[in-house]
Amino acid sequence: MFGFSLQKLLVLGLIIAAIWYGFKWVGKLDRDRKERLRGRRDGAAPDSGDDKGGGQDLAECALCGTYVTARLSRCPDGRADCPSVEG
């Protein structure tokens, strides 16, 4: 009834190997995640591709109250008399 055949032993070995390598893979993912978090906590820059390398200071426009960078090519509100627009 519970005989051990070669096929049953091979399937059992494959199942054990899949579980073993699955745990190793999950452990590696967890170690990588912890290293990234530790690096961010230590003050290192996060690993994101959208980081341009710095921020910009914003100032409030005296007329419309919109926060803008130092000089703009056009007003965000569409005003022609905006003091933040170049030229």
C-alpha cells in the first residue's frame, strides 16, 4: 500500500528541492530589502531612477500666491503680468 517506488522518490526529491530553493530565494530577497532600508536609514540616497540630484527652492508669487521656481517661461495661472516670468 505505501510502497516506495523510484517515481515516488524522484517526485519527493523534486518537491524538497523546490521548497529548499524557494526558501533560499525568499531569504535573498529579504536580505536585499533590509540592506536597502539600512542604507536609506544611514543617510544614503535611495535607489530610485527618478532622482534628478537635488531640489529647487520655491517662492510665493506676489500677485497670484502660486509657489514657483526662481524664473519661469510662462505663468502657471496664465497671467500676462506675472512678476515671476522671465523677460
